[in-house]
Amino acid sequence: MLLLKIYLDLAVITLVILAFLLVIELLFDIINKKIKQMEESMVTINIDSSLNEDVFIIGAGEAGGRIAQEFKSQGFANVVAINSSKTDLDALSFITEENKLLIPVTNGTGTGKNPGVIRSAIDDFYGDVTSFLNKHRNNSTSAMVIVGGGGGTGGGLGIVLAQVVSELELKVGMIFTLPVNNESTLVFVNAIDNLKEIYANVTRDGTTEAAISPFIVVDNNVMRKRYNEGGIAEVWKHVNEAIVRVMRGFTENSKRPSKGDTLDGAELKRLFKKGGSCAVGSADILETDSAEDVLSKIKNSFFVEEFDLTTATACGIIVVGSLSTLSNPASRKTIDSVYDAIPKIMGGGDIFRGVYDQEDVEYLRVYLMFNGLVFPDAKLSEMTKGIRDGYNKLKSQENRIGDGVHISFGSDVANAFSDSSSAGGKIVRNAGSMFNRPASSPNPPSQNLPKINIIREPKESSPDVKRKER
């Protein structure tokens, strides 16, 4: 009996200890979740969302949705995400379910990087997309469509969303990300095919305003090398933060009072509407930097490296620093170095500049936007070379298949290049001159928004859609 009592006592003590450990584990889980929520919410502290209510952020596809979520976390009020993949939409925790639209072309499983899946179903969902965007635009006067150029949903939807936004009488801008070099051949075919279609709406013919402007190009190869600390999730988080930080630098500061030069809302509109391609970037300037250091940092700050900045027709410069720094006479000399660097980089054109206080900067930070650029042939050649190399490897793989067995590894790519009238066939032959045309020319003010050129005629909007006056 005594031995049995001892065993029972030990069992009770063991259960008590296990229960205690379980409670401790649950408490740690609760605490960790609270810490995570606090860390996520810290992103939006001290951000005045009213400064960004006039910009409607529309993220399409996986890449576009993630960047749109970063816009939301950094204080942009009107943000939506559109995707054909339910899993990708569910991952966007900062965007409310009401502000997400699932396009059910494949029952929520995505497109498999095939833009044709989206394009073939345009008539089926065009009215739903129009109603959705009209519902969530609120007081916006312009929209920024964000897409990963090589993706299936984002690539397929980019020009479609631009047309819908234009029909809702909003100014249309776009952020277009280029794929990393280790992506598949079809991703690069998608990217160049989408670039070709979109670029037809980026250029101006001398009498009309560009239908899509600014057209901001982001090279993920450059961004991945520049923000390469941490794991893969942290890298892309830092990349998206950098993109949004530059946009905030312009949209927010153009509405704030300045301690010096002012880049106001009217100047920002002039900068945005120049047409052509747009390069953006940012650089942290130190008190010890020489004029040569400043020039070098500015040249190397952009999110695409191959742009010929002398083709720009306008440049915007926002310089920010703490009040103590801006009150220091030495900072004036550094700011002058920034101002002096721009004419050395540009070939001519409009320059808009502003100086504003921002307390979380070590010394000075410069936000840059060069607009009206010609898309770089060097980048286009790099992408088309990747397509050729990928296609040749696929054909080589086919040729090594044994007798009596034939598996086509690259039928989609082969078809894309064998048809002389297809986009893929034209891409390789015309790579050197596809975008080599003047980005813009003198342009009188337009009373109406320009029409988007797309593969289809606009479908009548749903009856409940009412256009709002700008």
C-alpha cells in the first residue's frame, strides 16, 4: 500500500509539472504573438494616412500583392489586392478581406505563370473588377497598378487594370518589376511580352498625354543584391519597404510644409505625367561625403542600373533630414552638392526639388525620380539573351532523349518562337529596337484622360458603377 501511495503521489506531481509546463508554453506563445503584432504595428506609427488618400494602390498577382501590402503597412489608405490564387491572397494579413478580389479562373489555384489564362477570361470578370475598384477607390484621384512583369496573374492583369482605372477616370501609374535572372524562360517571355504591350501606353506621340505615367521599373536582380541581409522572406520584405519608402518620400512630402525648397503637389503631377520609363531610388548622404561621393551615391541609387539618365525629361529630388541637421550650416553645403550633381547626370529637362524634416535619418537622405526615360536596350538585350539561352537548353535536352522515347520539355517555348506572328517570335528579332524611340515630346494639356490601348474593346461597365468626378 505504501508503495502504491508513493507511485500515485509521483504521478500527481508529474501531472502537475506537465500542466505547469503546458501553461508556461501557452503563455510564451501568447507573448510571442503579442510581440509580433506590436512589431508589425510599429511600421505604421507616426504615419499620417491622410497624406496618401488620393493615391489608389492596386496590387495584382503575388509580387504586386506583397508590394501593395507594404503600401498599406506604411500608411496608404486605399489599397486592394487582386489575384487568381487564394493562397497568395490569404497571405496578405495587412489587407482586409473586403479589399481582396479573387478571380476564380482556376478555382483559386493561380495561373501557373500563364498570362493567357487571365486574358482568355477577360470578358467573364471585367465587370466584377470594375465594380470592385470603383467601390474601393474612395477619394482617390490617381491609381498605381503594381505587377510582377513575368507572372501569370500580375502580367496578365497589368494592362487590363490600367484600362479599368482609366475608364474610372483616374490617372494611371504603374510599378513593374523585372524577374531575377534565375527565373524560367517562360517568365522572361511573359515579362518582355507584357513590357511591349504596356510600353505602347507609356510613350507619347507629341499631341497626347501618356496613358500610363509614371511607369516605374524595378529590377529584382538589383534589389536582391542591394538588400541581401537575412533569409529570403526578409530580403523581399526589405526590397518592398525600399520601393514604398521612395514613393512615400514624394507623395507625403509634396503635401507638407518645407524648411527650404518645396516640391509641391502641382510639380509632382508634372513630374509624374512625363511619360516614358521612370527610375526611382534613394541614397543616404553622410556629413563626411565629398561632392564626388554624393555624385557616385546618386548614380548608384536607382532600382534599375542600365538606364541612360541623360534621356530623362524631368527629375524630382526630395532631401530629408532631422531638424537639427537642417539647421546646421554644414548641411547646406551637402544639399548644394546634391543639387549640383543632378545637372551633371541629366541631359536637360525639368528639375523639381524639395527639402523636408524627417527625424529617423542619420544625416541626410535623398529620394530620386527620373522620368521620361527611354527603356534601356542593355536590359532588354540581357532578358532576350536569357530567353535564347533557355530555349537552346530546352532543345538540347530534347535532342538527348533516347531512341523510342520523346518528351518535349519546351513545347510552349518552341511554339512561342516558331510562329513568326507570335509575341515570342517577334521578341527575339526586334529586341534591339522594340523600345528605342523618344520617350516624350512637347505636350499641350489634355482635358481628357488618354485611352489605354489593349487587346480588347472595353466592355460595358456593370450598371451599379458610377464614375466619380476628379
